[in-house]
Amino acid sequence: MEKDLRQQKTTIIKIALFGPESTGKTTLAKQLADYYETEWVPEFARDYLQEKWEENQHICTADDMMPIAYGQATLENQKLLLAKKYLFCDTNLMVTKVFSEVYYGFCDPILNKAALEHDYDLFFLTDIDVPWEKDDIRDTPEGRETVFSVFKQTLIDTNKPFITLSGDKKSRLAKATMIINALSAFKEKGLSSEDFVEIYNHGIPFENILKQLKIFKKGIAKSNLISPATVNNGILSLSETDFAEKASFFDQQKEKLKIKKFVPASGAATRMFKFLSAFLNDFDIEKETINAYINRKKDKELAIFIIGMDKFPFFEAVHEKLKEIYPDFENLERDYKNYYFIKLLLSQDYFNFANKPKAVLPFHLYKTHIANPIEEHLNECVHYATSKSVSNLHFTVSEIHQDLFEKAVDEVREKIEKPSGTKINIGYSYQNKSTDSINVDAKNKIVRNADGNLIFRPGGHGALIENLNNLDSDIIFIKNIDNVIQNHIEQITLYKKALGGILIAVQQKVFGYLDAIEKNQINENNIPVIVDFLVQKLNIKMTKDFNKFTFENKIAKIKDLLDRPIRVCGMVKNEGEPGGGPFWVMNEKGETSLQIVETSQVDLANKKQLEILEDATHFNPVDLVCGIKNYKGEKFDLKQFVDQKSGFIVEKSVEGKPVKSYELPGLWNGSMANWLTVFVAVPLITFNPVKTVNDLLKPAHQPQ
């Protein structure tokens, strides 16, 4: 390569403006240089060609490409010596290369090589959404779209890190400075420009990634458990008569309210069939028996599956397909029958259950049909989430699965709507990709896949606080997709309505106090009554110095404590299920509150904390009723009530290697940490999740 075309090495961050003529490159380069008080590199070709035009009205030719390239490279190196932290290049050799190819069908090999080797930290591809401005050396405005496409494809083909800038001068500058500031911070962390652009295109805010990197390095503080929440110490206990009264109260109030049921249902049923997938990957039917495999692996789950195989609601369908595929199936040895059954169940060419969402899998065998969780949730919905003969149900789904949901809903909607006299409205939303996490290794270095690309992982169910925040309802029931039951719909309805009744009663009291505060109808004599309500009904621990506050400060404190979203959470007796439970927790400010805490949030190396965890009497079945509007009927911004410090660092694997990933504060954990909270003991019948396929063999999921 000619020496004149070489770039000087530098630690200066260089930004290249790249795009067709009259797309605002010069304007933006000047703006950025002024903003950052540094240098910008003008377009050498402009002065060169203007001088040529003024001399003899000659326009640019192919012979001008190399002089322009030499001049541009020299000018860039000169400006680099004067730059401070950043250098903004109005153009570069890649632009010259593209123009040479577009207009003359040829690019000098020397120019081509230099253009490919010239390095910039980031390219801003300037869009053609600005007016074309005529001057002496510009071509016609026709064909701008085609030329723009060529410029964009060139960046793609040459693997250059680029971001497209659109909009007017003001918005472009604002976007560009935001990106440049973030890029600078990323560079300081040792991330590449390619990583930066990949994160940008994925839609994750740059500050989130920097926060995640900091969390991976410093870790997350564990919860400070004070004691388990128990009956009459944080958990409300009700008699059957009480439940009936609360449910009746709900029925009396519901017609005034817009009610919705919210069902987190994203992702495939991979974990549900994990032990079967492991079996298929490790088992060779030509070398050992299934019984030998079970003994070798101590795989009790596989043994249970095989023993109860004919009790699964999908048994007949799989069995019939096996007879169709293998004409002599009935004559095969038992091991071969079982092996082929499992293989067909998971085969992508046939049932493919592990890759489908739980929502559409056959869960319950009735006399007349087989029901999936979608049907069960629709049926539940019309029983307790209905107002004015309208039932609203919202699923959070994976985008790739929405068509499966819609098909399943269409198959059962009418048979549920018609006898109930209820219209069912179905809504869907996706987990926002901007809440995803990157992955790091044990040394906190970012992990990439075999292709060198970053690996993003969903940020956990805590990301769904955004989905919940977008709903417009007075009362929202929350229940997981796999927590459905066969039969006993009347009992489920009773307890769900009772939770709703408790919420409405608490909400009415809260709203009454807040309305009275706003109207200046509270006096000093009312304070003890309100405080008693806060302590006895809402489990709020008042600070010891509260009584020393002035009247005005007491009112301000009470208003702050009351003006929050409300959640009423059902709690079942702890029978060893993995997951969170109710505890009294102290935060870093010394404030004690009721929280749902996952095992991963507890310091298990701390003997006292472990003892508190093990003393827990109840478990969180994800059985919530929420009030997300304030006393004026306005929606709360639920994101303002999240404990951002209560996320999780989880261990996963990527291509067989261990990695760490960050999960947001859980939807019913840290995401609701600053809500008003009421825990209520509910019967075990309300909690029947299907975490593995074998759970379908439990009595709650079997015909009666």
C-alpha cells in the first residue's frame, strides 16, 4: 500500500460519517466537533472538485479518484494530530471506493485495499430522509434510494460497525451524542465496537449493559431475612366462612371494575421434558436396557414416567401414531416400545413437545376431550375474572409461539363463551428484548458463541413488570400458565374471588384515607387510626421516631406509605417445592417489610439466614391479585416501585460451558418490593404446577 494512504495509529475514538451525497454528513461532523470541542475532517473532494469546476467547468472523472483518496488520507492524519479524544470524519476512503464503483464501475486496487483496512470505531450511516441540496459538484437527486442501499450493503459486506442516523439536525445530533458517550464508556470496559453495535441493534439500553457488568463484578447483596412470615405474623388466616364472605363481597363490587387475568406463558416446555431429552441423548438401546440406564443414572423420574405412561393424556395419540409408523409395533419388546414412545414424543417431526409452549400441550383427559392449559385458563377466567359479562385474559408469549396460542384459543373460545354467556377478550404481549442480559464467564469476560456473536438471554419474569405496566385494568389476577387443575373449578373460583374481595376492601380503605388527606379532612386524632390500619392490615412497620414527627410530616409519611400499588398474595403450606416464600426482610435503610424471597436471594453460607429459610411455613404459589391504579383512578408507573438491587445472578451454560447471566428483580419479588402487600393462607388445592411431565400423574391432574 502507498504510504500516503496509511492511517496513523491512535487511541483517539474516530467516527466516520458515511452515506450518499447531501445526507447531512458535513453538518453533523461540524456539530459533533463543536459539541465535543475537537476536530473534524472535511471532505477533501469538495475543495478539489470545486477548484476543478471553477477552472474549466470539468466534473469528477475516474482519474480523480486516487488524488482524492491521497488528499483525504493526508487530511485525516493531519487533523488527528490536533484532535482531543474524538475525531469526526465527514468522509473517508470507503466513501471514495463506493463512489468509484457506483459511478465508474471500477475501483483502483490500491484504493480498495486502503479503504478496507482503514479503521474507525464507528460508522454513522446517514439516511436519505433529509432534502437533497443542489450545488456545482453534486449529481442529480434521482436514484438516492439505490445509492443509499449500495452504501449500506458495503458496510454489511465489509463487516464495519455502523448505526443508521435518521431525522432532522437536532434529533441526529442528540442520538449521535448519546451513542458516542455510550461507545466511549464501552471502550473503557474493553468492549469492541462490534459488541457495541450488536447490543444497540438488540435494543438493550447501553446503561443496562454497563450495570450488568458492574453487577457481575461486585455481585448482588443477599436478602436480610428477619423471620419467616407465618400465620398471624404476616400471613392472614381465614375460615371457610371468611373466604365465602370475601368472595361474596367481590361479586358485589366487580361490576364497577375492569378486571383482567394476566398469565405469564413465555418460552417452551424444555424443562418439562428435560430428563427425557437427557435419556435420549445418553441411551443406546442396542447396548443396554432401559432398566440398566435407570440404575446407572439413578433416574427415578424416567422410572415414574414409564410406569405411569398410559395415564398421560397424550398416551393414546402417541400410541396410535407409533402403530402407524411401525406396523409391527405391538410385537416389539417392551424396551423398544418405551424408547420409541419417548423418541416420538420429543421428535421435531412429530409431537415435538419439548419445543412447544406448555400452554398448548395436553394436560387433562376429560370424558369428552383433552384440555390444554389455555382452555383451563379461559374456563377459570370466565368464573372469576369477569365483569359485565366480559372476561379479559392476557398472555405473555414468545413471538414465535403466538400463532399456536391463537389457534388453541380459537378451538375452545366458543365452547366456553356460549354456556357462560361471557365474551372473552384475549391479549398478547412479548417480553421486551431491551430487558435481556449478556453472559459472562467466571472471569466476568463477555461470552460469545462459536460465530463470535454475543449471546443474549431473557431477563427473567421480572421483565414482565413492563407488560403488566402496559395493562389498563382496575383489578388484575396473576397466575402461572402451568398452575391449572382438573375439576374443582368451584373451589378455585372461591379462593380467587376471596383474594379479590380482600384487595378491593383494602383498596377502598386506602383510597378513602388518601382522598381525605387530599381534602385536608385528616386531623391529629385520625392519625392513630390510620397508623393502626397500616400496621394491622398492611403489615407496615412504622419507624420508631414517627411519633416525633410534626403533624405535616406525619401526613406526608402516611401518604407516601399508602399511595402505592397493592397486591394480595395467596400462600400455601410449604411442602418442599422449589421457589420463593414469604418473609420479613430488612433493607439497607433498616426498614422491615413483607417480601417474597427466592432461595437464590439468601446467603446459604450464613447459618442464621439458613435457619430462617428452613423455618419457613409457607410457599409462594404465584397466586396474586393486584390493584395498579391510585385513588384518583390513574395508573401507577409500576417501574417506580421496583427494588432495582434485588436482581439475580444465575448460572447457565452456553455450548457446554458455564456462564453467568443477570435476571431482573422477579415479577412477584423485587419488582413488587415497594407495593402494599397482604399475604393470605390458601389451601394446597390452589397450587398444582406442572414443572415436569410427571406432575401430570398427580391426582389434581388426573380424571376423577
